[in-house]
Amino acid sequence: MNSACTTLPRILAVLCTAMLATTAPLEAAPQAEAKADWLANKKKNIEARGKTYDHDHMSRSFDSMDLDKDGLLTAGEMAAHKASRKGGRKVNAQPRNVPQAPANPQAQAKAPTKALAISGSNAPFAGDPATTVWFKQPANSFDQSLVLGNGRLGAMVYGDTDTETIVLNESSVWSGSRVANDIPGGYEHLPEIRKLLVEERYREAGQLTKKHFSSREKPVMGKGVGTFGRYQTLGKLHLKFDNTAGAVTDYRRVLDLETALGTVTYQRGKTSYTREHFVSAPDEVFVSRITGPVSFRVSMDRPERFETTAVNDRELLMTGRLNDGKGQDALQYVGRLRVVGGSAKAVGNTLQVAAENEVMLLFAAATDYRGMAGRQLSDPLTATIADLDQVEQKTFAQLRAAQKADHEKWFNRVTLSLPETDNSRLATDQRLAAYRNEAADPALSALFANMGRYLLIGSSRPGGLPSNLQGIWAEELHTQWNGDWHFNINVQMNYWPALVCNMVELHEPMISLIESLVEPGEKTAKAYYNAPGWIAHRATNPWGYTSAGMMDLGSAAWLCEHLWEQYAFSLDNEFLRRVYPVIKGSAEFFLHQLWEEPENKWLVTGPSKSSETAGKGPNGDRSSPCYAPTMDMQALRQLFANTLRTAEILGVDPQLQEELKAKRARLAPNQIGPDGRIQEWIKPYEDTEPTHRHISPLYGLYPYYEITPEATPELAEASRKFLEKRGVGQSTGWSNAWKINCWARLGDGQRSWEYVHQMLLDNSYDNLFSQFRPPANEKQKKLFQIEANFGFTAGVAEMLMQSHPETGEVGAEPVIRLLPALPKQWPDGKVTGLRARGGFEVDIEWQNGKLVECRVRSQHGNLVTVRYGNQTKELNLKKGESTAFTLTK
């Protein structure tokens, strides 16, 4: 399309808008029609003619006419659209390089204008390269945004100088509903299924399993709708600025991870502008302060099921109800924005705001979700009013001080420094690009690791919902994999850094999630297996989904690893008493479900799976489902050991202790296959996908520790060979992160670093959100999945300090290992505040690849062994005591 074709409609739009601007007083502004109103009118008119209303089609039509993308349709835009249709042309959003018409600050109709080119600030970078994400231009999409969160409320700031877009999230914005999904009676077919599995008739076993171990309403992926539901975006906040003539200079957009403040600064002519954004946990609001003589229009929207109204001249309300999965209204959400300072006036479903010096925007959100965690509100409308009323009289400085202190108490528990280079001073997107072009930058690894801690603080707080597949950040309705809690690695990886990075309290939502599965999981265990205890199958939602269908049973045992590990790091006996019934219930289920395979008389699980992959059976069948996958056996050895040890500590259930000891000893063991690799299935089947993303049989290496170079060198070597065969594969983010940790457990710093390097090449977006895997082409949708962020952080910590026992035997004591997997690329560095099992904090400093000093602080007062290379030191510290020392290899 030539330039004349695209310019004519915009000239018409500007002319129409200009005429409206010179004749329409302030009160005439409602001529602009909000998207929700326009769609509602279209729906009414179309259905009145007996035709079918297509919401998605009409929504796209509105967007094509809304030239400046502020959610309002003016007479000028409609005139431009009509003119273009007469000429047989489509109106597109105006490109950045089209000069804008002179701004009329009194005009209430809007002109489709865009800013001139933006030039970034050339001022020297003065921040910390290990804790600062920054850019010289606005974001084009979510993966370049500044990410903010308080555990419940999230924001992604784009920073455009003409039309600011801020994506808003609230952790309980979930579609779907609680329904009875279990289908009873599967246990009647278990003997037949197990017989087929032993006979290696996997296809027939799979057919029977699918028939009798399914749920009434399964999770629906993609754009489908079901009662399982999915996590959704709350919506978007739009700020459409007036007086945007002139070039923008000295632009800079910065996210300070240490204080959780996002800033946008720039100049237009001789005027300086600043926007400061943060999300406060103490005050439960998102705060924006906009400084400089400004005039702008505020609007809020989301893709569907919303209504935005101006409550008064200073307040916008967006509310609606999400789909319950059956086409009915369910969860109610509320977003409420209040303007503090300056002047403001309601204009239709928007607010027109102006200020000579500064103005503050306060945003509160809530839902009526009442479930496993969260605020448990019945009236989110009233709650958001109360939230804003409580903070409206506070100054920006007061709000900021409370938020900053709250964030820093978590973030500053750990510090990490790695060598800086010239590359470390570049803007983050440029820094990544140069790194990918072979520029050295060890400090970039520290930044990415610190980002993981930052994101956990922002997406997981005590009393709240756990961090999901996207943390709490989503711009879409149809989040990938429903934005749920998968527990065949994903939600577990979300919490890998919580304990070792000294944020035990932030692990609490994970504990609440596991506890919430017990009640529905008991019904599921009874319905499908006629078993005591509880079980859940691979994925869940806030509605308590535990039904069968996804059959990797060991995943539920994996969840319980988190219950024991929190105790192992904290030595909190009250916590152990609290969670013992949960651990015990899981163990009781598996004790009941174990059966004896005929060849070796081992106790095994089945039907089950090795997550998302299969071996080639003797008839060419895929061994999925299977029996006794290696990961199941490892996870059950850990579950039984932890249940047994917990019962010993609490002095309860002696009979159960004996049963656990006896059956744990009979579980199918780890096996080494003919190719020298650890075996994934009970038989040495060939892989159907040799480079598959899952490395399930290495669960015993990490996060469990029954495979260690010290105690089981043959199994450690077999694990090494397994990792080598799997390789990078499709370079899936969470898989690469898991491999960092596994290689670290094997003591191979160089191989760990290779996956650190791989993730910075393939799995990091410009804003350091983790990318699921590199896109196949430019048209492929960007896939964000947050667990790789957390897995990376845990992996870096594992490279620098480990504290697991040398063996998985019951009661084995932890050993603190210093710099167990230090790569040559990090010759110097320092880490402080890492938490070790047994209730210790550890600081480590090194130079030229050698330990300079270690400091260990004891929180409880007990013995511990510290190892550096082949040197060991026994410590016996009192509660609160610390000691500094050095060792040589």
C-alpha cells in the first residue's frame, strides 16, 4: 500500500477532529464512545435484526477504527473509517513516523497523532548492573515492560511517551468454577490394567486407563472454555497524553530490583517529565506519580466481560464477572482507580486529568474469590473503596517508604556480585544482544539470578495464592497452559529459590496449595483407587481440581518434598506438626497403591507415567502409561523417608513407621541401562524422544539427593551420561534451568555454566522474563513461562553453595559445600545470605577461583560439617553465633 493510501484517512480524521475541537465545549466530550458501549450497541442492533453477533469480529472492527488505541471512538475516527471504506482501503494504526497535527489542549475529541522519534538518554549508567533492568526506549510488548508486583497485584509498564499502557493483574482473576469431576470405579479395572502393563501391552493398557481414569470436565487448553478455567489478565490502564508535539530526548526507563521502583524519565523540548510506579504490599495499591506539567486522558479496559464507568470526576471503576465454564457469570472482579492531586473531570467512561506539577494515580483491585488463600472477600466493590480511602490521605513519600521497606526486607537478605565488564553498563536489551554476540558479562548472570528473587517477591506472599505458570503477570485472557499450577515440575520449580535464597516466608503459598489438595484429593483417591489418603494428578486450579487423566502419579509425592524441605531449612517443629497430616495422607495413599511386579518382586506404582514422554515397548508401543517409572520410585523413597523421619521427630505412629521402613526397602531401585545411562523405565527401553525436555529419572539427583557423587558414584556417572544424551534439545527454559541444578549437584561447574549461558542466549526476554523456548519463526506467539526464572536463580545458588545430605537415607545430616560448581567464567565474586539446611546462613567470597572467606551464622545452635573441595571443617555454633574462616582445596 502506498503512502497516499494510508495518509488520506488520517488527514480526514485530523480535519474532522479539528472541527470538533473548535466547536465542542468541555461538556460535549461524551461524543467519544467507549469500546464497551460501542460493542453493546452493536450487539443489540445486530441481534434485533435476527442475526448472530460475533464479539471477536466486532472487537477487531472497533480496534481497527480506534486509531490512537485509547479505547474511545471519536467522530473524527469514524469519519476517517468511512472515508477509507469508500476508497476500498483499511484504516490502520498510525505509524510512528507520521507527523502529528498541532495539539489543542482544549480539544475533547482526539486526533490520531503519534510522537516523533524518541532518543534515549546518553547519561552514564549509574545503577548496579546486578540489580537494574533499564531501556532507552518504550516497550513494544510485554516482554520489554517493567515488571512490578506485591504478591497479589501486578503491573507491566510500557512507558510510551504519548500513550502509556500498563497491564494490570490480580492473582485471583480466574475463570471456571468448582465442580465434581471425579468418575468413580476406576479401581475395578486396576488388576487388568496392571496385568497388561506387566505383559508390555501398553496400547491396550493405555486405552483402558484413558477410559476409566478420566474426569467429567478436563482442563481445556488454547482458546476453549471449560470449568477448569484459566488465569486471566485483569485489564489495561491507558494514559493518553495531550501536548505531545516535539521530539522526545533523554528517554530512560528503569526498574530497580532492589527497591521495586519503575521509573520513566524524558524531556520534550525544555520540559522534563518523570513517572514513578510501584505496587505496595502494605497498602494493597498500585501507585503512579506523574511529574511535570501534564494533561492526559485515563481509561481502563480488558478484552471481554467488563464495564468501565466514571464514578465521579476523580474515580474510574472497571468491573465484571468471568465465565464459569458453562457460559454463566462467576467470579466478580473489580478494578478502581482514583486521581489524587491536580484537576480531573469525568468524560464519558474516562477521566481527563491535568496538573502543573504532579498528580498521583492510585489503583486498587479485588475479587470475590473465596478458596484456599487470598483475601476471602464477599464484596470486592466495597473492599476497593476501603483500600483507596485508607491511602488517599497519605503522601507519595509515605506510600513509597512503606513499600520500599517491605520489599527490601526480602530482597536484601541475599546479595550476589559477579565480575562486571564494559558490557555490564549497557541498557538491558543492548546488553543481552551484545552478550549473544560473544561479549563477556559475568554480572549478567547475577542480574538474571536476582530477577528470579525479585519475581518471587512480586508474585508470592504469605496468605496469598501461589505463583502460577506466569507468576501473576498476564496480558491475555487465554494464558499458556491456563496459567495454572502444573506439578510435574513447574510449580515446584517456582519455589526452588525460596528456601536457599532465604525467603522461607514466601514459600508459604506453596504450602497452602498443597494443603488445599487434601480434601478434594481424598475424594479422588476413594473414587478412582478406593484408597485412603489423598492424590492429585499433575495440574490443579484454585477450584481444587484433583481428578484423574494426567497420570504421572509421582508428581503428587513431589509436592510433599516441599513440606519436608521447609522444615529441613527452618527446623520449625510447629510447622512440622502442621503439615504432618498432609505428608502422612500422601504416604498412606501410595502405601495402599503399591503392588508387587512378578519378575523381581519389587513394589511399584502403575498405571503412571514418566512425565510427557515414553519408551519404545517391544511391539513398538509407547510405554505410556507404564509402571514403576524411575521418578515415581525416587519420589516415593523420599516421601516415605520424610514421613518416617517426621513421625520419629514428633513421636507418633510407630506402626506406620515400621510399614514405611519395610515397603521403602522393597521399592524398585534405580537401574543403569545397557548404554550406561540411568534407566527411565523399569525395562531398558529405547527413548522415543532422546532429547526430550523432561529429565524425570534425575529427580533423585536434584531436587532429591539419593544420587550423589560421594555416596553413589556409579549412579552419578549414569546421571551424567543421561544429561549428555538429553542435551539442549529444544532449549526449553525450565528444562535448561533444571540441568543447571543437576550439573551443579554433579560438581561440574563448566557444564552448569553452559546451561546458564544457554538460558541467556535462548530463554531470556529483554525485560528478563523467561522465554519458554526460542520461537520457530517471527510469527510464532511469544511464550512466557516463569518457572525458568526461578529455576535459574536456584541453579546459580546451587553452583555456589549446597547443603543436602550425602545420601537419601533416613536421618542423614546436611553438609554445607562451598563453591561446589564454580565455573572459570566467574573467577571472582561474593554471595551473602544464602540459607542452608539445618538453619544456617552462609556468606562466601572468592578470588581467582579460590575461596577467600566464608561466614556461617547459626539460627538455632547445632553442629554442621562444611566442605570445600576435599577439606572439611566441623562447626558447633550457639544460636545466633557466627564464625568466619577460610579453607584451601
